[in-house]
Amino acid sequence: MTEGGTHPGVGGSGGGLGASKNPRHPQDHWWDFMASLPSQVLRPLRDAFDGRLTLAHRRSRRNHARHQLDAYARDLKAWMQSVDAMMRRHGEPNVDKLDPEQADAFAKSLTDAERKALAKCQKVRAAIAYAELTLEWLNWTLARGD
């Protein structure tokens, strides 16, 4: 995550897809990836898609989702950094992930708790990234008045 609260290559106020004319349309399976996000993020995000709501209400729900997502990512920042540090201590930057033997040896060097922390961290990062993409699409769509 960059200092501005956005995630590299994902968009948000820090750039990325925000400069695009037409951000990628959210796919149904994105909601599966975002399932690990708290309801404080998911509920307003889903509401922002509800065409029965007024445009102003949808924008308000989008803004609320953005605020909640930023707070969630900010709260998890220290934990994610500790997982990254743990990976560096195990020598992850030196592992050729395309070499099955190196990748397997690295995986075996991790304890069960470390593997679970890594899996959770990857899952959370993916959920945040998909939420960012979804918010970018909502920004584009709601700015057009759709």
C-alpha cells in the first residue's frame, strides 16, 4: 500500500486506474475475493451498486465504503508489514519462485502459523485490491450519472 492509502497498481486517489477512461467493470467473482472484508466495507459497497437508490445516496455509500476501506487497510498495515518482515527473514526475496525445488524448500521452512499468516495476508491484500478496483469503477460510473 502506498502512503496515500491506495494500493500499487490499483488506483484510488494515488493514480493508477483513476486516469483510465473506462476502468474494468466489476465481475461477479470479485465479490468472492472481497468476502474477507468486514461488513463495514462490503455493505456500503454493495449499496453503491443499488440502482434503486438515488445517485446522491449511491455516491454517499461509495464514499462511506472508501472511508471504511481506508480505515481497514490502515489498521492492518502494521500486521501486513510484520508478515512481510517474517517472509524476508526466511529469505523470500532470494527464492526463485519459478524453481519448484526452491519454492518447496522455502514453503517447508515456514511453520504452520507462518503459512496461515501468509495465506491470510495474501487473501486480505487481494480483497483490498478488488475493493479498490470496484471503487474506481463506481467513481467512473457515478461521475457519469449512471
